[in-house]
Amino acid sequence: MKVIILCGGMGMRLREETEYRPKPLAEVGGRPILWHIMKLYGHYGHHDFLMCLGYKGNLIKRYFLDYEAMNNDFTIHLGKKNHTKFHGGHQEQDYEVTLVDTGLEAMTGSRLKQVERYVKDDDTFMLTYGDGVSDVDINAVLKFHRAHGRLATVTTMCPPSRFGVLDINASGEVNKFAEKPQGNYWANAGFFVFNKKVFDYVSSDPKCILEREPMERLAAAGQLMAYQHRGFFYAMDTYREYLQLNEWWNNGQTPWKVWQ
């Protein structure tokens, strides 16, 4: 089953990193966040990836082209019989990665539509963003999707409030103080599962945003279901969040690292 990862955005709110590389290559613990996302899917037995590239997509291509050389000892023979022998320094599983240039300006729905030809033989496929890590059970989401029989499943989570919340009585006395409590609403965390008929809801128009009209139409048609994830989720949208993820990694606080 194909796992599509959206890797094309410009990451404007993370310019400290994305001025030089695309956001999916921003490193957490010395590895691109894209690697962490792939390891989560790989842990649950999903190894067939499709990357929708855009901004600085050539660097993501280069990352995968150089992966074996950068993670192995190797011997290279130069000259007419040029070849390279890798000595097996890393312990990665066998991943298949398809890299597709979907344009610099394309929005998420357009990027999805442009890779339809690579998943047309699959009734079901998965999709997520290239900047969010989680301990979500991918196979539980897939089981939920197959059980309800609708076209689309989105994984949701309750995000924490950005601010401390106070319960104050009429006289101004604070009855309760909660520093950044969990919210009381569900938000999109990615980790989608789709039936291939979802391609009928998106277009290759660069302005097509998956999270707008396509998802709204799916919801209106009763074809969108929410898997409610109550565990860990964190999106690296800003430099502050980039620093936070690396601080957690350095301190051994890595709830998203479900693999061994």
C-alpha cells in the first residue's frame, strides 16, 4: 500500500531552516523529520512511499540518492569498471521511495491529484504531511477505515491551548489555573487513509487545497470519518517547535519513536 507524504511546502514560518533546505529535511536528533515519519510507517509494515516534491525538492532527491553512501562504509572502484560496494553499516528495512516533482506553487490537493497515476492500482492508500510526528498506531487507523467503509479517514487530536487557562469567579478570584491544557476540540493531524475514489474530489489546478473544498465535499457527502488519536502528536511548523523536538530528543523524551 502506498504512503504519500506531502513534501512540497515552502515552510515560511521555519525560515531559519527552510532558507537552505525543505522542511521535511530539517533534522531532529541528526535525522530529517521525514526519516522519523517513514520509520513510524515502517514500524507498522508500510514501506512503499511516494513523495510529493516542490520547494527545494532536488535536495530531497539528493538525500535519497546519497542515502546508502552517507549511511554505510563503502568501497568505490573508479575508471571504466566503476562500481561501488556498500559494507552494510546501517540496519534500515527495505523501503521503496518514488519521488515526484509536483511543482513549486501547487497546493496540497493539486499535489495529490498529480500522483494519481502512481497509486491507480491500489484501492486504498495513505497520506500524511512531511512535518508532523506522532505515536499513532497506523494499523489501527487503517483498521478503523476499513471497518466504516467510507472513502476517507482523517486522524484527529486535541491540541493543547497556546495559553494558560484560568477559571475566575465574579470577584476576580482564580479558582483554577491550567498551563496550556488540552483543548476541547478535535484538529487535523494528517495520517489519512483514502479510497482511490478520493481522486475524483481533487484537481490538478495548483490552487486546489485538499483541506478546503475536497474535504468539505467529502464531509457533506458523509464520506469522511475521524480517527480520534489521544496520544502524542507534534507538528514542526515554527523554529520554536523545531527546537522543542530536538530538546525532547536530546533528553530522551521521544514518544513518537515507537520503533526499535
